[in-house]
Amino acid sequence: MSFLRLNRELSAKEREVEHLLTDLQKTKAEAEEEKKAREAEAEELKRKGEEAERRAAEAEERLRRQSDYEAVKRDLAIMRSVEFPGEDGEQQEEGDEVRGKNIIKK
């Protein structure tokens, strides 16, 4: 009888090992899928980061190109006051476009 009992225990252990191996394979497959998902997510975040850096660089470049705006505005006001000394602000605003063209021509 002990042989039959040992044979049943051995069969039970073999089924348990098969079940554990199946679980292990399933867990490995899930881990691989999770790894791929995380890699894709990391790649997407990297792409977004690079895009944000590119946009920031473009914005900095635009800002750098426009940094002299106040100086140009001040210089233009000085040139207007020298070129057209008697005009007040309202008249000056109305003729800005025409005067700007005249200044450029000179």
C-alpha cells in the first residue's frame, strides 16, 4: 500500500509542478508585456520632452530676436520727435504708418 500512496503523492507533486510552471510562464509573459508597455511609455515621454525642449529653444530664439524691441521703440520715438517736433501724441499715432515709410526711404 505504501507504493500506491507514494505513487499518488508523486502524481500530485507532478501536477503541482506543472501548475507552477504554467503560472511561471504566464507571469513571465505578463512581465514582458508590462516591460514593453513601460518602454513604450518611456519612449513617448522622451519624445514629448524633446518636443518641449525644441519649443523652448524656439521661444528663446524668438525672444532673443525681439529683445531689442524696446530700444527700437525708444529710438523711433526719438527720431519722430526730431523729425516731427510739433506734433502731439494723437496726431503722431495717426501718421505713424506714413512717417515710418518716409523714415525708411530716407
